[in-house]
Amino acid sequence: MNTYKYSAKDKNGQTINGTIQAVSEAEVADILRKKEMMVFSVEFLKISPVNLKLNDKKIKLEDLVVFSRQLATMIDAGIPLVNALSILAEQIENEGLRGIVGNVRQDIEAGMSFCDALAKHPVIFSDLFVNMVKAGEASGMLNEILDRLASFMEKQAALNRKIISSLVYPAVVVSMAIIITAVLLIKVVPTFKGIFDTLGGTLPLPTQVLIFASDLLRRYFLFLMLLLGVGIYLFKKGLKTEKGRYQFDRFTLKVPVFGPLLCKLAVAKFSRTFSTLVKSGVSVLSALEIVSKTSGNKVVEEAVINCSKSVRNGEPISRPLAKSGVFPPMVTRMINVGEQTGQLEKMLSKIADFYDDQVDAAAGALTSLIEPLVIAFLGIVIGGIVIALFLPIFKISQLMAH
């Protein structure tokens, strides 16, 4: 979609200048004519994606939740949309979101629909958000849709927090273990090496290996850091390609312990998003297209895209999902029952609730499992270094005793 600047006159004879998103200038003219407006000029407007990204990055999911909830309350109270946005633009604390809400209000005043005005800020307002607002405008249930969006985002944020909290502890401990090991190898081991050289004799094999690792790290530290940086850069570059991202996502789903957790998380996200869209009046095909873009996993995305193609050809949703091998049999069977009984949204909601609980339980089990493993790893690494350093001293002590 491109952004166009236009000048037109409405049926009351008032000149209106504004912006609108469309594929071409002809589509812009067609949209304005349908609104009974006389078009004077249409001009392609180039928006800098860099500036947009800088402003949008400051906005958190919690800010959007509050925005959606407050806007829903105001509309439900009978306040016109433009007035509600004006009030919110004055009281929103987040500077970035305040500016965007002000821009959205101006676009609506210029004749643009609410969903089109939101679509101009894709980094903030996702396809899910825009399409649900579009369905709300069409059905006259915008307040309910916005409230539903807020609830959906709250559940998504809670789910993300569970995953992050389960990974923070092991990440911190492993990082500390790496730092401590590096300090021991770079600073402590060389001191003991000087003592061992003074004493003479043949060192035990573990001590020789430790000294070799210390010398290697000290001599080639900058090179190793450069090599690590290049490796991270190439890895990130590979993730940006379709094939690289697909291979990585497929690998992560097969990793022991983490794989099942990520699979449950993907199913919970798919079910919750799909349920919310269907309940809001978005067509099944449009909902599947949006879900594929918001899945966050290329394997799941491909499965949903193939499902959308099959549904377009007349197949039920459950059949291509079952063929993909990504979704558990229970999920596809419940979706099948939902399709047959006409309660697809209800079944999807139950699946989402069930897998939310599963993710919570799996995250807790993962934390319980990782804690002793990390402590054992820490003990083996640090303890191994200490033992290797003191083995020669023990040997000398035994010789002196004899």
C-alpha cells in the first residue's frame, strides 16, 4: 500500500486536504468519489520509514492496551470517535503514541476511515489490530472490538512474560559462569602458571589442559571476540532470509525440552488470534492470512498459508492443519468439531485457554529442570578449574610428606 496526498471538495462544498492509503492514484480517486467528493489532485507521498520506526519503537504493548481500553470506554459512553481521540491525545503519557494518535485524528478529520488511518502506522498497529477495527466499524461494534483487542493483547503480554521469566534465571546464571570462567583463565591461571614454572616438574594433564586454554584465550582474545562477532552477524543475516529463518524455526521446534514449549506457545497464539478475529466478524480466509503473519514462526506460518489455500479450494480448516504435522491431533479434532457444529470460535477459545495453561505449566517445569542443571554446570566448570589448579600443589604436598 502507498500513501497519497489529495485535495478534494465534499458535497457541502468544503475543500478537504488529507492523506489516504491505496494501491494507485486511480484507487484513491475511486474511494473519494464513493464518498461523494470531487477530486482536485492526488499526489504520491513518500514517508520516511526511518523516522516512523524511531517514533514507533518507543511504544510498548501495555500502552496499546490502555489506549484500546480507554477508547472503547469513551465510544461506549457515546463520545464521537474524533473527540475521543482528541481527549486521549491530550492525556496519553507516552510521547510517541500521543503523536501517532494525533495524526490518526487528523486523518479521520480529513475524511479517512479509522482503520485506514491506523494502517499508516504498521509498526504499531498490526494487521490484526487494523482488520479488527475495520470489522468493528463495519458492524457498528467498534467499542466491543476495541475492548476485545485490549483483552487479547493483555493475554498475549501475560504469555510473553511467562516465557521471559522462565528464561531470565538460567540466562543470568550461564552468563555469570562464562564471565567467571573467562576471568579465571585470563587473570588467575597465569599467576599459578608462574608458580608452577618456578617449582618445575611435570604438571598433571588437567592442569596442562587448563594452562593451554588460558594461553590460547590470552593470546587470541581479540581474534576470538572478532570471530564471535562475525559468527553472530552471519547468524543474524541468515535469520533474515526466508530459508534461514524457516530452518532455524524448524530446528527450535525439535530441540528437547524447549521444542515442545515453543510448539505449545505457537498453538496458543494461533488459537487465541484466530478465535479473536473470527469472533470479531473477520472472514475465515482473512483471519487465516492475518494469523500467518502474526505467528512469529515460519513453520507455523507456512502451515497456515497452506491451510488458507486449501480452505479457498473448499476444504475444511482442520484437514490441512492435520496434514502439516505442526498442530497436535487434539487441536485439529477440536477445530473439526467446531466447524461441524458452527462453534469454531468457541472451540478455538477453549484450545487457547488449554494451551495457555500448558505453556504456564511447561515454563514452570522448565525452570525447575534448568535450575539444578545450571548449578551442576557451574559446579563442574568452576570446580574443575579450581581442582586443576590445585592438583600440582596436592602433588607437591604429598612428595614433601614422604
